[in-house]
Amino acid sequence: MRKLSLALLASGTLLWTGLLTSAQADPLLTGILEVGGGSVIVNITSNPPPVGDIGFVAGSLVLSTNNGTSGSFVPFVGDAVIFPGQAVVTPTQIPFTQLTAAANQPFVSIAGGALTFTLTTATETIFDIGNNQQSFLISGTGTFHEAGFSDTPGTFDLSTQSLPGGSFSNTSFSATAVAVPGPIVGAGIPGLVSLFGWFGFNRLRKRRSLA
């Protein structure tokens, strides 16, 4: 009985230690990151599905709270946003098939890398909007990274509108990245209480059976 009690105590200690470690984990990022001010060069070679490439012209920044930036991203309002291969005049054109490639990550970098977003999935869409113009969209998912916070899942959406005639030559764009924190994994306090409740009930049942 003594060995059993010690074993239960050791198990409880380990569970409690794990619970405390989980409780002390860095918080997840929350909110919306709105990006604008820059432009892109998009070349479409065939559609559907869209086949082509995109290049980012320097000039993007984090938009104000009035434009939608919120939560954990407010401290970055006004900071420059860096996309892979961007340049002031002639950016590197990235094939759509390579948007999630390791060489193009982080896909979004802000404040010298203090906040980054890794793009892991991407889907491109292009459709007519009338007046001989088209809209081009990139929708994807990925992960935010910032010191002091746990890596946080998020979504990424970029949109730009062509010039009359369908050309996406140095056209302005907007991008939105949204933090989507996941649920806490593990049983937590309820699981711990249930576990010790079962141990207590089991020991009480054994005592009654011996009486």
C-alpha cells in the first residue's frame, strides 16, 4: 500500500508540474494585421487555374487601427513590411507554385524580423470584375512568430485589381493576416480533478470492502 501511495503521489506531482508548465507558456498572438501602401507586379500566363508569378514593389507598411489593425499587432502600426524578393524598381518574380517554398519564408517580415509570418498553404484566384478589369487573390494559411509569444496559426489574404485591359503592372494591393489561436491542448484542471477523484473513490471502495 505504501508503494502504491508513493506511485500515485509521483504521478500526481508530474501531472501538476505539467499543468504549471502549460499555464506558464507564452501567450498566443491575437488580432488582425492589415497591410497596404505597396504595389505588385503580377504576370498571368494561363487561367484557370492561375499560372504565373508575383513580385512585390517596396513600400508596404502596417496600416492603422482605423484601417483594421488590432490586438497584438497594434504596436507595429506604421512599420515597414518586407515580402520576399521585394525591390524598389525590379522585384524578384515569384512563381505561384513557390509562394510557400522555404526560400521565400518568412513571407511577411516586420520591424527587422520582430514579427514574421510563415506561409504554408496558398491558393490563387483570378476573376473578371467588369470594365475590362480583373481581380487577383491569394488566400492561404500559416504561422505567426514573435518573441514572447507562442507560435500562432493564422490566415493570409492578398488582393489586387488590374489596370483597364487586364494588366497587373505595379498595381496597389492590400493584405490581411489574422491570428487564429487554437484551443488549449490537454485535460487541464478538470482532467486533473477527475484523475484524483478516481483515485480517492477507488481507495475508499477498497477500505469499505475490507471492513
